Amino acid sequence: VINADYAEGLLAYDRLCHSMHLSLQHGSDRILADMNRHYRQADYLELVQRLRKHDPGYGISTDLIVGYPGETQEDFDETLKVVKAVGFCKSHVFKYSRRVGTKAAERKDQIHPDVKSQRSTTLQEIAGQAASEFFHQQLGTLRTVLLEERKEETGLCEGFTDNYIKVTCPGGPELVHQFVQVRLTEVKEEGMIGIIDHPSC
């Protein structure tokens, strides 16, 4: 488990990107304990706070599970609360499915598939809104981008910022596989549009 102290230690390395995948799994302490996870909501939020103190635009992606056996509406609401509080740049939402041989699979308080689907849809919507808000907070900022490819038909390059935002920007073929500074200017559904910053001589 990566704790806040360990994560903060990583911030001393300039070559590391300002993004991290931190699997939350669930926002409810009760469900986390049932899952045998060795952290609680407060631990997770402290870790995020340390990263965002270093860089308010620090990108955090996560994995989330809905419909774990015994999950109440109150438990689910705790997950929604954390998603809104953190503002993940990307969330992967999964519905719990039974795995033979696990204690959870033998429990009698399985969640009805319709409830799982409803909660999954709600969580994806909230996570999408949180990501959009994160992108909007980045408008006007200058981020380092590794351009990975260029579309010949459009003349647009694509890549990811150091804080894990997918960016599209105009650029020549010589920029592919290069690090460039990009000013983020517009929010898209799955990322942002930017312009390459050319510092004056």
C-alpha cells in the first residue's frame, strides 16, 4: 500500500510525472474492511491532499467497485463523496462479480444486478463530471506533453500531459515522440485541446 509519506517522498524526483493511479476500490470504511484493504477513506484523502499540495493539478486516476456484497446506499454514497472530493482525472468503474472460492462469493447479502447497474451508471456519471471539473481547472495552464502520434489528415498531434490528460494540438511531424510545453485551451469530453508554447528568443 502506498501511504502519504511514501507518495510525498516520490515528489522529490523531478523526472516522475505528476500523475498516479491510486486504486480506491470503495469509499466506505466498512466495505474496505470487508475487502481486507489495509487503508481507510481518511488515509486515501490524506495521500491525495499531499500530492495536490505539491501540485494542485496533480492527476489521479482510480478503480472503483460497486455492488460488493452488503453494500448499502449509505456505503455507496461514501464512494460518491470521495469521487467528488478528489476530482479524479480518470475513473474505472467495475461491478462486483462473484469469484468462486472467495468469502465474498459465499455471502448471502449479494446485491441485485439491477441495483449494481443503477449504481454503476450513477457512479460513472459523477466520475465523468469530476473529470470534467478537473479539466476545467487546468484551462490556461502550461503542462509538459509527450506527443505520441500525429494525424496526417488533420495536422493534429496527440499525447498526454505529465498529469495524465489526453491532449490534441496542432504540430508538425518532427514533434512526434518529443516533449513539448502545451498551453491547455479547451475542454473536450475525453481530454483537452491545447497549443504548443513557443517561448520568445
